[in-house]
Amino acid sequence: MKQQLLDKARARRTRPANTQSNDEDIFAHKSASPLEISDDFVRFDRQPGYQQLSMMQQAGAAFGVPEPFFRVHEGCAGATTRIEGRELVNFASYNYLDYSRHPEVVKAAADAAAHYGTSVSASRAVSGERPIHQQLEAAVARTYDVEDAVVFVSGHATNVSTLGYLLGPKDLILHDEWIHNSSLVGAQLSGARRMPFAHNDPDALEALLRAQRGKFERVLIVTEGLYSMDGDVPDLPRLIALKQKYRCWLMVDEAHSFGVLGERGLGLREHYDIAARDVDIWMGTMSKTLSGCGGYIAGCKELVSMLRYFAPGFLYSVGMPAQVAAPSLKILELLQGDDARQRIARLHAVSGYFLKRARALGLDVGDSLGVAVVPVILGSSLVAARLSNQLFEAGFNVQPILHPAVPEKSARLRFFLSCEHTEAQVDAVLDTLMQQLSNIKAGL
């Protein structure tokens, strides 16, 4: 498939001598007929992305592997879910603490919609501001023990807009090589120079800082609190030391770590017992533990003020609907209670059990910490896709991660654990996985 795409790309680049040599020539003569424009520039089915998608789907059909994506869940997805009328054990949800169906959380959403309506209908700067926005942001800031916070209607747009606004062409963004797409897009939007460093390798980061820091004005280091591909964490104390030594900003994306790491679910800072203000920018999402939708930035008041007034994804976007903000606000309150600690403890226990059992079976789980996210690395996209489908048929929903999302040698199944999973469910899925994996390998 890859070779076919390369061949097609070369064919488009290698034009006959009597054709135009660049895009400007194509439109240079105003009298040129539109019929002279190649179909490559006007038909969507000729676009590289669509052709790549078609090849992937054809390859899946040729190997007898149904597409595992966009399956429709017919209710709330937690440790179990309902797909195509079947009840399955679900290892593909970020509903880590099972708050998405909690009665108080659901009531908070319903009450907010009844009071404020279903949309604030405008940018918050213009006429979309509501008290619940301010309450949610104040709760996020208190939870992080920082001065202020701002919430965006999209988690992806939170990173895109924040990085896109804060940095510019004279600046440098240094990021872990496995950073989320939203940070990459934000870096591209900013126009700053972007350099990746080897995953979770502070020495590689310092080598870049030593060589590059003096060439740029602002420098931002971006890492994640819990990597959703591998379930591992960065060396936060070392990153803080580096950012202080080289006078940089440090940003931590807590999309998967907040509500998961630490006894109280306070994330990476609790995991390492460090002061929140030692990190310049905390980012997180509302859609996972907080059971809403959107994202937040927490930090000093000057940072948040700039984003409120100038970040395009906030300033020019509609404000968060009240019934979306209310669940997250309620969960931030619930996280202070004993029930939340019990949920977090159960999540840690069942995740650790999964990791221990998988390793005992000889499965490659990489460097996973064994909290909420555990990969099973298979080294083949075909094997991962087939195994995912066979587990689905056996009653388990587990998503594959295939090339090019990861290198082919790193193709895997990703298991997301919930506090509601049981050891019996873990045993059942791992036993089935081992049996089906043996069958697949025997047939290759």
C-alpha cells in the first residue's frame, strides 16, 4: 500500500515536458479553459487522503478483517457496553471512574440545561458568558492550586489554540516524540520551530536545550501526564529542573492523567508530589474522568487572561453549553469525597492486576505504569486488526492501533481500564486473547 501511494505521488510530480511546471503556470493564462485543469485538483476521489483510505479498506477486505472503527455504542459506555444489540466487556472507554452515568452528574447536566437552555449561542466575550463558566474555571484553578483557569469547548482546540497563540516564528517548541496530534497542530499554527525529543528521554531533551536555547526567544517544552499509547509517564521532576535551568516554559497535557494518577486523582503532580506552580501550563480535557466535553488551561492569571482575550479557539468560538460544563463541575466536587478515593483505588488495583497478569502470560506491555492504560504490543497491524475482530466476536471490545498511527513494529491493542472492571473480566479477556493469538499465528 505504501509503495502504491509513493508511485502515484511520483507520477503526479513527473509531468511531460509540454505541461505546466508549477501551480502558477496552471492559472497563468486567464483564457485557459477549466477543462485543461487536471482532475487531480478538482475531484475528491483523486486526493491522496481518499486514495490512502480506499487502499486501507481494500486491504482489510482482502484479508477478511472488518473495519474496527466507528462502532455504535447504544448506551453509556463504561466497563461494559452494548453494540449491535450485544452486551460486551468494554476496554475502549476513557470513562475511568465511571462518573458518566453517576446520578448526581446526570442530574447536574439536566438541571443546567433546564436553567440555561441547550446553548449559550455566542462567544463568551460577546454574550455567551454564564455563571457556570466562571464556577467551573474557579473549581479547576482550586483543584490545581493555581491562580486561574480557562475552559474551551474542544480538548483538541485547547492545545491548538493555546500553542498557536502563545508562540511565534522566533520561538521553539520541544516536545516528546509521542505527543498528541493537537499539540503538533498547535505548533504548526504558531509558526515556531518544532523539534521532537526521544520519548521520555530527559537527556535527549537537555542535549537539544544545550544546543538550541540561545537561538530562540521563548522556548516551550511539551509533555503528557499519562501517554495513552503506552500508559507510561514522564520524569516530571527532571523536566522541571531542565525548564528552570534553561529558562523555558513547561506544559503538561493531563488529558489521561487527571483523575487517574495519585490517591486523590490529582494527576501527575500528585504522582510525584510536586507543587503545581512549578509547571507553567497545565492542560486537560473534560471528556474523560470529568465526563463532559472540552478542555482547560490552568496556570497564572497573566497566562489565562491572555488566552481569554486573544486565543482564537476561545475568543471566536461559542461558549461551552451549560449542560456540558455542569457534569465536570459536579465531578470536581465529588473528587473531594471518600467515594472518589475508593473508585481511584479500584481503578489502580484492577489496572495493576491486568499488567501483572499480562506480563505473566508473556505479553509485551511496554513500559506501562499499569494505571488505566495498558497496551499489548503485537508488532503487526494485520495481527492486531484480526485479534481485535476476534475478541469482538467473543464479547470483548478492544481497539487496535495500527500503522501509520504507530510504527508497524509497535502495532498493538490498547486496553483502557475502568474502576468498574473486575479481575474475572481481565482473566476472561486475556485468556481469550492468548487462545486467539495462538490461532492467528498458526494460520500465518
